[in-house]
Amino acid sequence: MSKSYYGSELQNLREDKKIRAKEFKEASGNRNIQRMIVNAEMLGSMPRDAQDKVLQCALVTYDLMESLVVLIEENIKNPE
């Protein structure tokens, strides 16, 4: 999975929440949405809010990994 995948899933999740909120005028946090596959495991029964948090954490993780790669490359190019 890539950073763009998690970003698009998070965007789809938020758009779906907006649409359902307009349609039902009920709290959408207790309803389930499409199934997500993480490490070949289905997570369809996860509430929307939990899915939102998982996707946000995945994006933060990718940002941290990118930062580490940049720091490692800088240290390789300019050893002290």
C-alpha cells in the first residue's frame, strides 16, 4: 500500500461521511462502510471513526518514513 492509497481512502471516507450525513441526518460514526483490507485481513466491521483514525495514522507513518529517508540520504552524502 502506498501513501496515495491511504490518502485517497481517507478522502473517500470523508466524502462518504458527508453524503450520508446529508441523507440521514443521524450520527454516522456508528455505521460501517466499505471493507478495508490491511495485511490481507478484512476490516469491514470497523466503525467509520476508527477507519478515519487508522488512515490518518498510516499517512503520518508515511510522512515520518519520508523524513527519515531524507535524513539518511543527507547523512550519507555529508558524513560528519
